[in-house]
Amino acid sequence: MSKNNTMSQNPIGVMDSGIGGISVLKHIHAQLPHEALTYFADSRYAPYGNRSPQEIQQRCFATADFLIAQQVKAIVVACNTATAAAITEMRARYSLPIIGMEPAVKPAAAASQNGIVGVLATVGTLKSAQFAALLESYGRNVKVVTQGCVGLVECIERGELHAAYTRDLIRQYTAPLLAEGADTIVLGCTHYPFVRTVIEDIVGKHVTLIDTGAAVAKQLHHKLTEQQLLTDSSDTPHITFYTNSQQPEAAAVIETLWGQAAQVQLLL
Ligand code: DGL
């Protein structure tokens, strides 16, 4: 099969309810350094974690339509909550490759020494049928303790990574997992890697933290290879961020999380 030349030079679209998916974008850029990337933060509607699956599906359709209008060749749903609520409907609606993600229960179960795994995620993810199926498949031989982290995504959206309030929430949400003896904790929301050092500080170095960003980038690489969609460019790629956030500091928070100067387009 010949390479799909026209499409292969197009950007990869990456979407999240907000800026959490930038934690996944970093892994994608590290593994696919020449791919152009177009990121969409649906921050005006964040958090998704407390919304109904139907509302999340509508937001995912709106976001995917926007990315497809930017000519993306594939979409990464860099959000556990959106994947659980909408990936099936998105795949039925669009023909381009769509890569989703789910909390890392499988690798956590394999990594745990004492068989007790904690999962930090949004209420939406934990309530979903997909999460129940994940536990059924990979959580049978371990004890899985889950904790919904209401309010934590909002702290990260505001860029308050090290604020006392953020720290208090993390202490509150990790306490039940530690009380059960979890030696491995899954960061089941793409926002949480941005407070990884705070979590580590609170739970201690003997607890292993696991997230899915690198695995998602690997899966994307595999999918693009299979579909003949990898770029053959060796140039420095364009990386563009779009956000519909109404916070005045939105662009600055994106630059902080991305870790370097970023081209950010504010959508009104
Ligand atoms: N970043 C998202 C996730 O991975 C969701 C955050 C939210 O909007 O609730 O689940």
C-alpha cells in the first residue's frame, strides 16, 4: 500500500475537557517529534467529570468537528472521562482514526507488590460502564480502591498546582487509598500528572504512581504506522493550542504546563 501522502503531513488533533491532555501531548511530542499537533482545550465546559454522558458526547462532537475543520489526520481523546462517555459514539460518527484512553488498571495490577491498587479519577470515569468492564478484566486478582476527586481538575485548570487548597484536596483524596494499604496508585485523569510531585510528596516514595500518557502515544504511533499516516517530514513541527477558556490567564497556564513558549489561540 502506498503512503497516504496528502493526509500524512496533516496535524494530529488532541482534545480534552481542558488542559489536562497536555500531559498526553508531551508524550506524543516526545515519541513523534516531527508530527504537527493541534490541541483543543474545551476549558469553558470543564470539568466533564460531573456531566452526563449525553452532555459529554455533545461536547466531544463539537470539539472533533472543530479539529476536523483544522484538517487533522487522527484524533486523540486525551481524557479518560470523555473516552468512557463518548468514544463509541465518536467512532461511529467519524471515519478518521480515534485513539482513546482508560485508567491504567492493568499495568497497576501487574506492578503492585501487595495486590492493593488505588485509582484516582473523575466521578464520571468511575461510574462508567467502561470502567466496570476494565475492573472485570484486569482488577480481579487485586483489591482496587477508587476515589473520585471532585474539585481537583478545577484547581489544575486555574494553574494552582502547588496551592495549599490543591494540596489539601490531594491529601483528602489519597488518605482512603493509603488507609487501605495501596502500594500503587493510578492517575486516572490526564490532569493529575501535573500535580504528580505533590501527590508523591503526600503519599511517599514507596507508593508507585502510574499514568497512561506514554502508552497512548505508543498506541497512536502504532495506529498511524498501520494507516500509512506517519509524516515523513524532519522539520520542527507546528504545535498549536486552541482554548475556549474565559480565564484571563488561560494562555499563560498552557505555556506553564507545556513548559515552553506556545502558540495559543483564544476562541471567544
Ligand atoms: N482530563 C480528564 C480525564 O482524563 C477529565 C477532567 C474533567 O473534565 O473532569 O478524565
